[in-house]
Amino acid sequence: MIRIIGGQHKGRKISAPSNLPVRPTTDYAKEGLFNLLNNRIDFEKTKALDLFAGTGNITYELASRGCPDIVSVDSDFHCVRFITETARKLEMPQVKVTKMDAYVFIRKKFSKWDLIFADPPYEQKETVSLPELIFKNEILNENGLLIIEHSARMVFPPNENLLETRSYGKVNFSIFG
């Protein structure tokens, strides 16, 4: 069960199919993340990218808070279909869903974003290269934020763009800018 915790759709519950290959961000971690973001960005002026979007949990939260332009990327057909259908039901026309491998999407340099959220599978070894790939391909706007959700076992190599890492139970967010 996904619960939108803020904005226009606050309190709305969404049931995702149990067969999706996902690990949704917990409400506790999502609340911590959005408390942090509330103090750093103006959602109504933020162009956002949700990589490894899964159920669309973060996408719906961003849209509910007034984010005008959100691209959700996932490689799984069922996840893409679920996000597309849910965004339509919730009347979130600002959500555009793309079925593509996130690493391929980054390299295609479709646009630049103010906020990039990435929640790759925790066991995925390539996650460690995400910050470098995103900054090298220049898809994050100046003064933008990149947030990567990961397990405590994931340690990023030294990176001049790493601002901080926050821990919420078993969920960690590394924030780059």
C-alpha cells in the first residue's frame, strides 16, 4: 500500500499489484526525505526525474505537491503501465512515463532536471556509478539536487558533489548537488 503523505492528495492510498518487482520507499523514509526537500526546493517550480520509478511512489508525492513536470523512468513494463494508469486516475497530467533502462536514459541526455531521484535495486552494483554518470552527462540543472536511495552497505566513492547522507531506518538517501 502506497500512501501520499503531502500536498493535494495527502492521505490518498494506492494499492500496487503484488507482482511488481519493487521495494517501495517506506512512509517513514519518505516523510524524512520530503521534510528535508520542503526546506530546499519550491515544488511548484521544480522539474523532476524519478529513475527506477517502480510503483511511482515518489512521482505521486512530487505531483501531489505541485511539481509541474515529472518524468518517471522504469524498465519494467508492468511498473510503467501501473504508473501511467495511476497518474491518469489521480489526474496528474504533468507525469510522463518512459519505459527504458535508467542508465540508457541518462546517457541519452533528453533534458536537464532540478531534482533527480533514483531508487535502484539495493543489490545493483552499478548504483555506485550513478552520481558520476549523472554529472558527466550534465542532466542535473545548476543548483539541482540528486538523491539516491540505497542500503547502508552502499558507500559512494569520494565525490565533490556529495552534500550529505541521511538514514531513516534501513533506508539511506545520499544527496548530491
